[in-house]
Amino acid sequence: MAAIESLPLDLQRIGRRTTAVLFAGQSLVSAAAIATATVMTIVGEELSGNPAWAGVPFAAVQLAAAPFALVWGVAWDRIGRRNGLTAGLLLGLVGMALGVMAIETGSMAVFLVGLIGLGGARAAIQLARFIAAEVNPPLARGRAISYVVLGGTVGAVGGPALVAPSGKWALALGLPELAGPFGISVILMGLAMALTWSGLRPEPMAVSRQVAALFPESDGATGTARSMAELGRLPGVVVAVVGMVLAQMVMVMVMGITSLHMRGHEHHLGSISLVFAAHTLGMYAFSILSGRLADQWGRGPVILAGAGMMLASVALAPLSAAVIPLAVALFLLGWGWNLCFVGGSALLADHLTPPERSRAQGLNDLLIGLVSAAGSLSSGVVYASMGFVTVNVVGGAFVLVVLTLTGWWFMKRSVGGSRRITEPLAGQQ
């Protein structure tokens, strides 16, 4: 397989620039999403007048993001990546503006409509990791995806830091304090949209076809688009999707309920924040390392390593309610998720031809969005009825599915003598 240096210099520059633009866009949107998420439950309670509605706004974002992932996946093949991602960010900008209006007027209905826009923008920017993958050669896809995912680190740090200042700005403008994070998010979405529109040139979809033509043994550039049923019968595709989907479900289940578990053991907010800082560090800080490992070790070993970390996490978390053990457990949970997410994304991209990518990747992210909502809702039910230990046991069972399936697939390829990171698209078993 040709190395990245075999790409023409102009394609190398385009690939690097495209990846950098997507990293910046991910950073801006992530900061907006996390800034608004910090106050979202408070806004939900205040606008509804009912504490039971506090979790509804977050669920609305997740449930909106899931179908939008499929919508963008289909639409981007028709209107292009640049136009499609810009449209998704415009939807987020409008949604955040509606959020400001809803808080000003006290309308829960308008607020929920605005959150649909945020869900659409989050679905679009999450799919952007695949744009980075398709404009880079197979041996560099893991790193390209990891750079885009790394943008979440900027959002994780910058988003919460914007909450207090933006609240003061809102008050200075005569708006409610809680409108501040949504107002600053309008600006962040606008910057991301302008950057995408101006920076994604030439059109990434056209670039991906040129890259695919240089690596026909991996990208099947001359192949016809296969149906979703045909793709679903490819073991590598199944491993990639199952690895990402179940890793996401387990992370959401355990992460979401840990704060309630700690509150039950009378931890103060400072301790809870420390544990979640460790989790966020694991999710994003080592993303570039995850990408390099996916390119050097191969996709299967990285997914196996991620599942192993997650299994260690769910085994450690119930052993002690002290801050340090929980911080270590949540760190492992975050990094394990990152390894599965980066490795799975690269593996899925490896198995798709250019005409198949948007549609299949959109369906994959639809499933991720659905399991995020399901994991969040089910963890509360399991925790209330059977406790924190059972939540982790259930999570461990899902992780074992990833370990078993990936291990079987990897061993089967090893026995078959395959030493390559990616497999030929034609005639796979």
C-alpha cells in the first residue's frame, strides 16, 4: 500500500487544510454545545415550572441529532460536504437564536424547537470526522479522524469557561442571565459556519474521489455503490458499527449516572466536577495517540484495547465511592470510548467506496444518537431499581460483546494471513 508521501503535494496540502478546518469547526461547535448544556437543565426547569422536565432539553437534542445524522448522510451526497456541513451549522445558529428568544419570552415550546436545531448541528459536525477520513489516504485516516475528534477538548475546556462571562454580557444587554450561553453560541456557530464555507475548498467529495483513485486496492474507486444490506453483511462493517454503538451506549450509561451515585454518597460538586474532568480528559486528550495507534497497529487491536479499558472501568467503578478510584474509572471509560470511536470510524471508512460513504456513515451516527438517548434513559431506570453495581454489570455485558466480536474478526483475518490495516473492498468475506 502506498504511503501518504505518494500523494501529490497538492492533495497532501488539501488534506491537511481540510482536517485543520474541521478541527476548528469541531472546537467551536463543541464549545457552544457544552456551554449551553451547562445550563440546559436549569432552563428546562425554569421554563416548564416542573423539575421533572429538567432532563427533557438534553433528550430533545439527542433525539433530534439521531435522525439528522441520516438526513445529512443522504443529503451530503447530493449537495456536497461543504454545502451540507454549512447548512447543518446554519441550523444550529438559528436554533441558538431561538433559545435566546425562548428564554426572553419564557416559552418552553420555542426552546425545544431551538434545541432541534442544535441537534441538527451536532449531527453534522460529528459526521465531519468522516470528511477528514475521505480526503486522506488509508494509512492516515485514523490520525485525521483523531484530529477532528480532538476538537472536543477545546469545547470541553472553553464551553464551561464561557458560561459565567456570557451571563454577565446578557445582563448588561438587558437579557436574562441564562440567555448568555445561548447568545455566545450564536456567535460560535456563525464563526464555524463562515470557516466551513470559506475553508472547505475544493469540495471534499471531489477530493475524496481523487484519493480513492490513487488507492483502488483499498477504496474500490471503480466499484458501484452497494446497498445497505450488502454492506451490513461485511464483517468489518459490523465490527466497526457495533464497536462504536455499544461503546457509546456503555459510556453514556455509566457516565450519566455516576454524578447521581456520587451525590448519594454526599460528595460535593467540586468532587463530582473532578471526576468528570478526568472523564473528559480520557475522552479527548489522547485522541491523536488513538489515531496514530489505529494507523500503526491496525483498527482491530485499537478497538480491542478500547473495549479492554472500558471493561476495566466498569469493574473498578463499583468497588469504591471515593473520588480517586472513580476518577480513574471514568478516565478509563473515556479513553476506552475514544479508542473504540476512532478505531471504529477508521474501520468503517476503510470499507466504503466514495458513493457509499455519506449514506452509510449517516446511518451509523443515527444508531449512535439513538443508543445515546436509550443509554441515558435506561441507566436511570436500572440505577433506581437495582443500583450502581448493576448499571456497571450491564455495561460490562455490552463491552464483552464488542470484545468477542472484534476478537473473532481479528483472529479470522490473522489466520487468513492478512497483515494489512485495511481490507480490499471487493470480494470481502
